[in-house]
Amino acid sequence: MSDPHPNPPSRIGQQALVCFGLFGVFFVFYVGAALLQTPAGAGMGSMRLGGIPLGFALSLAIFPVTWLLIALWFWKAK
């Protein structure tokens, strides 16, 4: 009987992709929020989002986004 997947990816390889993917999402979000706090990003960072500046809103969202990514990591690590 032939295997339908001749070269299935290893479990470690899949976990590495998930881990690096989650880290990539966190890194892009964190650096993006940090760039809005710089003088160069002040124009975009001062745009209003729900009555508060976008840069401030993203700064406040760093912790909940991090918690969400950690929860996703634990869920995928089962």
C-alpha cells in the first residue's frame, strides 16, 4: 500500500513553523507599534481610533495581543 504523502513534514518541522510564525506576527506588531511612537511615525500615530491616537491604542494592545499569541501557542502545542 503506498503512502498518500510520500514526504510528510515532521512534527518538529510543523511546530517550528508555528513558533516562528507566531514570533513573526508578534515582531511585526511590536515593531509597527514602536515605529508609530517615533517622530517619523507621529503623523500616522496621531490618527484617531475610537477617540484615542492610533499609536497609543497599539501600545495598549501589545499585551493583549501577546497573551492571545501565547494562548495560540499553547493550543497548537497540545
